[in-house]
Amino acid sequence: MELKSYLDLYALLKEDRSSASQRRAFGLEHKELQEDPAAQLEAWTQAHRQRLTPPLLSDKVDHLLYMATLLLAAIAFVVGLFSGVGLLSYSGKEPVNLVYFLSMVVFLPLVTMSMTLFAMMRANRTKNLLVHISPAFWMERIVTLVFKKEEEWDTFAFNPRVFNWLIIKRSQLLALAFSVGLLVALLGVVATRDIAFAWSTTLELSDTQFHTFLETIALPWKVWLPSAVPSLELVAQSHYFRLGGKLSETMVAHAALLGTWWKFLAMATLFYAVVLRSIFYLLASWGLKRALREALLTLEGATLLLRDMNEPLVSTRAQDEEPLFAQPRSDYARLVTQFDGHYDHIHGWSLSKAQLGVICDALGISASECKEVGGNNTLETDRKIVEKSSGDVLLLVKAWEPPTMDFVDHLLLLASKATKVTVAPIGTDAQGFTPSPKEVAVWVRKIAALDQSNVWIKQ
Amino acid sequence: MTTQPTPPSFAVVGHPNKGKSSIVSSLAMDDTIAISDTPGTTTHKRRFPLKVDGEVLYELYDTPGFQRARQALAWLKQHDVSADKRHEVVEAFIRAHQEDERFHDEIELLAPIMAGAGIIYVVDASKPYGEEYEAEMEILRWTGQPSMALINQIGESDYSAEWRRALGNYFQIVRSFDPMHLSLEQHLKVLESMAQLREEWTAQVKRSIALFESYHARLIERSATVITKLLYHALSHVERYVLGEDEVQASQKQALEMQYKGRLRRFEEESQQRIEQIWNHRNLKKEERELTFEGIDLFSEESASLFGLTRKEMLLTATGTGAATGAGIDLMLGGSSFMLGTGIGAIAGGIGALFAFDKLSQIRLLGQTLGSRYLEMGPMENRNFPYILLGRILYHTTRIATLSHAYRGEVDLVMDQRFKERWFDSDRRKRLERFHRLFASDKTVDEKTLSEYEALITEILKGLIDGEDKLSFSLT
């Protein structure tokens, strides 16, 4: 898992327009990754990266971090190199106190690595003092300052855990560059000058104690490289005191022996400052990878993407578009508000004779002839009734039943025979035969659409 | 090579304006289907397949209503054939009137039936039974396809008894169904009835039932995710108002407060929209009340940062760095300095940061200042606000989850004050409080914690939507 994948997924999710079916199709294509959500997200990022418009956020961040890291690593190397040269500077008059160099290549790395270990354990915290004091943190801050000019940086914030690991990893890289600088300085100085190493300390340390101490330091290579472990004789020969801060005659007599210290110092640098630091660097890389994998899942929209990929896609919608329905006109001029009392004919559409009688009584209307039309009548029966109809016809209809084309056919036929047809929607008996305005409106719209000059509607 | 069996299909047919589209809308969970009280709104049959990863489990057809049923039946009756040949006569009717505009609607509704669809005949039991329905039912009988009737109660009057008596003469199964108050339970019951129509359809429809149950559970879980994110973002949100070098003005404090409130409202609105999308309500007309902050005191605080670190963080960092440098010197001296280096380094670092913070933050580098001064509001400190926000979004979700897709009116989403009693008790408060405190702190909240909160919200939602705390809403 790389930082690039994390940043690309962030950018993709921000602009994502993929449909649920595309996501599910991807999930089904990569079924083998179903148990590993981070791998799924990474594969999705890989497959959709080309959708991002260049320059990519990931490339910009990557480039800036790379440049800043390279610059700082170069500085750290140079500082290491000059520190090494400084610590090993030898005038030929007094020996080089190897305790300084040893502090730099053994104790300083051990202290900073302990701090790193502590920072790693607390990497989940948003506020991490150990991360804040790291030079790499300040490097990131400077990068941010440069990059803040870009609009998208304002909206982007690293996951705190990723940020912490990023700093920890880069800190290890810088320390490694510094250590390599020290090692190069040691090898360079040893190769180009003849240095007499000695040791001196204010502490009351006997030669034997110091030898034991050095043997402990040399434990990792003692077995397979004994020549890089100082002997008690060498330790004793190299001990000098501040009051005699110059080469003693004994030292001069054993000049060749004093020079053998370099092997020990080189191995100490290699093991404590370079190898152990490299292990920490690898550990930090692993931690960053893990943090990135977990951070992928916390990105806005990642959970939904995973759900869309892994859950069966259920669709219940129609595939085709619904044709637009044009609402018929609702204004109609031929409206009557009251019944006339008497009509030439009264027809009841889908109303039985008995119902027709009750309705006519209730509404106080009468006619020379009352007929049941529609309903279970045959078409032939209806046609005959229409043939016999003339003059003023009242056509009672059930207001709650919408007008069908069967009714329309009947009405048009009737209108062609009668002088005037009044369509009267009637409510249910529970409504006292009074229709609701909503029901009447449906009928008005239908009759208006027919636009027959002798067809009226009772409101 | 094996061929996929033809999925069961069902044509929803009936008289115009009896709620066919409402039933399809609710069963297909599609609120885009045109529904109106004007007859003839549906002019063409439409197919609604239930697809799972592309595989069709069953399909529903929404069809236009019968328009000239008597005339169609008269045509059929002209061909006096035995019962086993009647479906051939219906096929002949379709062939003969394919181009006849008069029978457009009849052809549209009969075509899927003759292609093998089961019949779902819809009537409105709030209106009296009428003889005019008999021609329609007779035509459907002629098709010879398995059939069931759904009694839809659109209005308040109840004529279902007379309808049941009439429908019993024509249909294998008669069920009541209210598309406006469709619960998962009711939905599944209708599917169970559909499964009984033909033996070979049973397995497939039963699969659909199981699928709907898990689908419903997934929708609840997805809603819980949205709610979790809302609460987390709203409670942890910090709004900043960048200040110049002058003293803070009251108007700036007011602007920050407005910004803060606006942001929280936007979080809520976005979450509501996501929930509506999850439950397939994309065309909702709604009436709701904006999130208010009555009785909630909001405090702004002036703050500053240098390299992205607050004054406190910078102080700690400088103290730490000074101490570490001093410790290095102590170490070089083999402890003979009695840790004075560490102490002096820490003090020097701390004092340096304390006094140099303001000066350093004003330094311009690459066109930008190293630090900034701002007014800050958030994270939310009020202890009741999380419950107000949670109550509102739970109400919204419950309402949307139980809202029929057939409903086309304006939905009243103003929270009922009694709603709180349905889900809130001291035990829940205790369980929720832990998370709300964490969200409102400046600590990072990991995925595990968010998942735990989500599980709690899922539990509450399940109770409100399906379980014992279930609510029923009236649609007016």
C-alpha cells in the first residue's frame, strides 16, 4: 500500500460519479478480494485512476515530499559527514578520544530509537509530542506551507495516524542518512590519515570495566569478527588522562595497535547507527503501510463504495422511461348547476333500474323514460336505447367511477341523437348522492376533452 | 448449456383509477411512477423487474386500465369455444386488434398476461361494487392465467364484504392491500400470495421474499452509517474564522456563529438526502423544520497556530526539544552535569516558545505567514445537542423508511415531541453518552468505535422501523 493509492482514492471518491451497478460489477469481477476491503479499494483505485484529471494530487504531494526528503537527507548526510570528520579530527599531537565518536554512533541512535519506539506505540494519537519534535515533522510543515497555495490542500487533511507514521518513517530516513555520513567520514578519515585513537573520561572507569563495556557493545559481531573487538591490552594502551592531554611515549611505541580501533568504531557505526536504524526504517515502512491500509477505510465514501461492491445489487425500477402524460384541460363552459326537474330521457350508466329510481326520487327529477345503460347491458341493447333517445337527455353516472372509453363511445352516440345531453355525476348513497368536487373535476376534464356542443355537465 | 428459467411475472390490471400504479409503485419501491386521479394516466404497460445482480427474480407489469371491456368481451363471445380454447380466442383478439387504437389499452394489459404473467386484479373497496367490472373479470377468466385480486382501500367507506363475494367468483386468491401503508410484513405477505399462484413460481418468489428481508436490513444498516457519520461530524466539527491583526469584533463572533450553525444544518440536510436516496425516495415533497439552536449556548474562543501547532502544542514541542537537546549534552558529560542540561534545555525551549510564538507566527515566508490567528467554535460542548440531532435524524429515517412509494402528497416531517419516548431511555442515554463525549473531544475516533456506535444506532432503528418501538404515521 502506497501513499499514492491513498491520495488517489481520496481524489476519486471526491469526484466519483460511478453508479451502484458499476461498483457491484467491479465487486463481482474481483470476488477473490472480498475478504480484504483494503485490497478491494486499492484495486478499484488502480482501475479508475485514469479518471482523475492531471496533475494528480498524489503526484504533487509525492513530488514535494520526495524533493523535501531528498534535500533534507542530503543535508543530514553532509551534517553526519562533517560531524564525523570533526569528531575524528587529529592534529598528530594528541590522540582522538573515541568516546565522543562512540556517543554519536551508539548512544545517540539508541536514545533516538527508544524515542521512535515510543512514538510508534503512540502513533494512533492525534497529538503526538514525539512526532512534533521530529525534524521530519518540521519538514512536512514547510512542505505544507509551500503547497498551501494549492486550493485542494485546504480541503485535504491526512489521517492523523498516516501523518504520524509518515513522520516516523521520514525521521528514520534522515537519521539513516546522518549515520551513513558518519560512517563515510570514519572510513574516509581512517583511509586518508593515520589516527591514534585513545579513550578518556572524567568518570572513574578502570581499563577492565571499560573493556567489559566495549565487549558488551561488540556482542553482535564478537563471534564472527573478533578482530573488531578491542582487547584489554589495547584498552589499557589507549587510556589517557586529561592532565596528560598528549601522546605518551607508551602510546607512540604502540602506534600501530592504537590504529586498530577503527575496526571497532566502524562496526559500531555500521551496527548501531546503520543496521539498527535500517531495521527501524523497515518497521516504520511497515507501520505506514498498515496505517495507510486502515486509513483507506476511513476515507469519506469508502464504506459506501465497499458496500456497493459487496452487497447484491437489488433493482426494482422500470428500465424504460414513462411516457409523459398530458393533463387534459379542466375548464369547460357548458356547466349546469341545477337539475331541470323533468327530462325527456334519463339514462343511468351502470346503474340498475332500482338504483335509478331511488336516485331520481332523492334528487326530485323525472323523465318520460328511465333506462339502464352500460353495466351488464349488451352493446346492442345500449344501441337500441340510444336510437330511441331524443330531446333533452340526463345521463346519470357514478361519480366515483372514472369515465372509460366505453362510456365515451356511448355518450358520443347519444349526443348524435339527442338535442342536449347533461352528464350528471352522482355520489354514493352514503354521500347522499352528492359527489365530491374532486370526483366531479375528473368528469369535467373528460367531457371538456370531448368538446361536444350539446353535451353539458352538472357540477 | 443451461438456459435460465423464465422468471415469474405478474400483471397488475383493473379498472382505471383503482390504484394499480400505486400498488406497483409500492411493491417496486419506485416513487417516479406517475399516479394521479385523472383516468388514463398510465397509457402503456411498463415492466418492473426485481433484479439481483442482473438476475431477474420476478417482474411486475403496470398496465393501463380497461377502457372498452364490454366491446372486447363481446368480440370474444362471438367465438363460442370450449373453456380450454378460450385463451386462443384472447390471443386472436390481440392479433386482430394490434393496430386498432380503440383497443390500445386492452391490448397493452392483455399482452403480458398472454405471455404468461399471473394476474393481479386491483379494486377499490372504498367504493361500491358495480356490474361494469364483470366484463373485465370475465375477460381475465378467458385468458386462463392464474389470478389473484387485491382489495385496495383508497377512501374511508368500506365495501370490502361485497367485493370479496364478487371477486371470489373469479379469482383464486383475494387479499386486502393498502399501498399507502405498506410495511415490510405486508409486502412479504403479498409476495407469499403471489408465490401460491403457480407451483413453479413458488421457489423463485420465496427467494425474492428472503432477499427483500435482507435488503430491508441492509437499508437500515446503511441508514445507521449515515446517522453515525452525521453525529460524528456534527459533534467534532470545529469552525474557524481567520482574524487579522486587530482586536476581535462582535460582528466577527456573530459571523463565526452563523457559519458554525450553517455547517451543522448542512450536515443534517445532506444526511437526510442520503437517507432518502437509500430508501429510494428521490422525489419527495416534504415539510420540515430547520435545526434550531434554542437553549444551546455556543462559545467562541480566540486561538492561534504556528506551523499548524497551537500555542499549547508549540510550548510542549519546544520544551520537549530543549529537554532532548539538553539530555544529549548531559549524556555526553556522562551524567556529571546532574541533568542540568535537560532542565535548562526544557526551560529555554518553553520560554522561547512562549515569548516568540506571536512574533514567529507573523513572519512571512513564500508569501504566507508562518502562523495564523483565528476565532474557533466547536467541538460541540452542549450535552443535550447530540440527542436533539439524533432524535431528529432518527425521526426522519423512520418516517422515510416507512413511507409508501405510492404516496405523492407532501410529507410532514416535523418531529412529533412524543417521538423521543419511543427510543430514548436512561439505559440508551448511558450507552450513547460515552460515544457523544468522545466525538466532541479532540481525540481521534477509530473505525472500531464508529462501528460500535453504528451497531447501537442500527438496534434503535430496527426497533423503530420493524420492532416493538414501531411507529405508524398517518398520511394526510
